[in-house]
Amino acid sequence: MRAVVVTLALSLAAPTVGWGQEARRRPADAEEDPPEAGEQNVEEPEPVSTTRVACLEDASEDGYQRKGVQKRDFLKRHRFELGALGGFYASDAMSSTYTFGGALAFYPSEDFGIEALGTYMPVQFRLELPFNSFDNRIRFQPGHAIQLMGAFLFSPVHAKFKASETAIVHGDLFLIAGAGRTFHDSVQGLSWQAGAGFKLYFTSHFAFRFDARDVMLPQEILGRGRLTHNLTVLGGLSFWLL
């Protein structure tokens, strides 16, 4: 009788011990979860970020970090540009000479601006010298001219120029169109201008600019009047205010 009681007690205690061991093994099994036959333990790839720019994170063949898409160094909107300019004035009817002056521009938006330009240039007519040698008469008096021009600026293209493997200089390509006055006795009426140029922004307040303009003048020289096309090439530095 005693043997029967011991046998029943052992049979009832065995499932309890098994259940306890299985309960202790279950968290580890749930974490590891070994693959079944025919399956491979492959990690899922990380989701691709929508804000990641590959060309900024990749490296070039030489190991330099690429400088691809970048923010502009600064914005022109609601800012003033003060420039000091100088260059060459290739006159159609007069003698070519140098010119210099200054410009002040305001940008109500990022792509459009309004510019006021004032320049000074000496005026001569060297083609008259061979004729003066016959009778020693001076028909054209040398002097100087002052141009005051207004123009609209349109910057449709924002460009980037590679300075080195690790640096990119930002810039703008712009168009010019406007009118004004050229104060000289030979000029009759309004002066018109059209051209194009570019700007390089080194810092948020300092830039280099270069432009070429066709200045159209109604001129009368030695009793003959016609519309002249005069090429003006200007370069200089710009300082951005505000």
C-alpha cells in the first residue's frame, strides 16, 4: 500500500517540475527563436530615410566628402547690394577708354532686383587727329561723360563653381535691361542698355561681380547722327547690407 502511494505522488510531481522548467526556458526561446529547417536568419534592412541626400554622405574616389546639394549661403530677398566697379568702355563712334563707378541695387524678391548705376569715363575722338593735321582746326573737344543708368536685374539661374575637392562657391547668373542718361554734348536723347553677368558669393556679405552691357546711344559727331552700340565690361566687388 505504501508503494502505491509513493508512486502516485511522484507521478503528480513530475508534470509540475516539467512545466516549471519549460516556463523558465520560454523567454530565452522567444528571444532567440532559432530558424527552422530550410530557413535562414536574415536581418531586415533599415528603412530608407526620405531626408537623406546620398551625394552629401558619399565620398569621392580620393576619399573627400562630396559637396553636392547645399543650401545657399544667403538670400538676396529684401537686401541691398552696394558695388564698386571698373572696367573697359569700347565706344562705337568715339575712342575706347576706361570707366569706373558704383552701383546700388535692391532685391524685392530672390530673382528680381532694381539697380542704379553711375559711371565716369573720359571722351576723346582720336580719328579726328589726321584731319586736324591739314588745317590745325579742332572740331571735337575732348572731355568726359557721366552715365546714370537704371536697370532691372533678373537672376534665373543659381550656379555652383567647384573651388577645390572640399569647397564649392555659390553664384548667380543674371540679365540686365534698363535705360538712363549719358551726359555729354554728343549724346542726343535717352541711353539704353542690355547685358548679362555673374556673381560669386564668398561670404554672406561679400561677393565678386562681372557683367558685359551693350549701351545704345543716339550720338551726333561732326554733324552726323546715328545710333551707336557701345560695349561696357565691368567688374568689381559687392557688399551686401542688412
